[in-house]
Amino acid sequence: IIANMTMLWEPGQMNVGLYLVHSGSVALFRELPESTCDVHKMPSPVAVYSQGWFLNREGLVSMPTRYYAVAFDTGKLFYWSHKDWRRMHRERPLMAAEIQHAVMKQQAWDSEKADPAKVV
């Protein structure tokens, strides 16, 4: 991925797989800045994810993408399509279960950050 040039997805897309950030970072935006936009007027990202974070976690449950996902820093990502994911479930079920567990933990951490006063 190349910083400020690679867009992974737009809101509402279906059939986008699961990403894992290996290096670099990816930012999620509610709206994209205009190409001529002053750097000080750029919209703030909803979140920025770096090494070890899974992206498009909603894709595991066949939900549409949220936000615009744009490379924030140049780096590399791992990607599993829906076909790859089904194959992993079939051929390496323990690996798939461990990845799902990590994804769920990250989802919980994100939920807590979004609403720190929330008591479960």
C-alpha cells in the first residue's frame, strides 16, 4: 500500500475480505478529502490502524464496508478473500478460529474506545 494513494474500500461495498496490517498504517474516514484540500482542512480520520490490526472485520459476517479505508503510511497488508476464508475454515480450522478470536478481541477494544463510559 502507498501512503495517501491506496484506497482499500469505500462505504457500502460487499464481498470485501479481511485485511491484516503487517506494516504501515490505514486510516478510516467518514468522507474523503478533496485532492486540492489544504492539509490543515483535511477531515480527521475515525481511526488509524497499524501493525497487527485486522481491518474490515465486518466482512467476516458478510456486512458491507464502513467508511473509506485509505493507506496512511506506506506498508504491506495480508488479505483473505471470502474464498480464502472458507478454505482456511475447511483446511486449517484451528488457525481460522484463532484469527476469529483475535478479530473479536480487537472489535471489543474498539467498542470500548468508542464509548469508554459504557458498562457491560
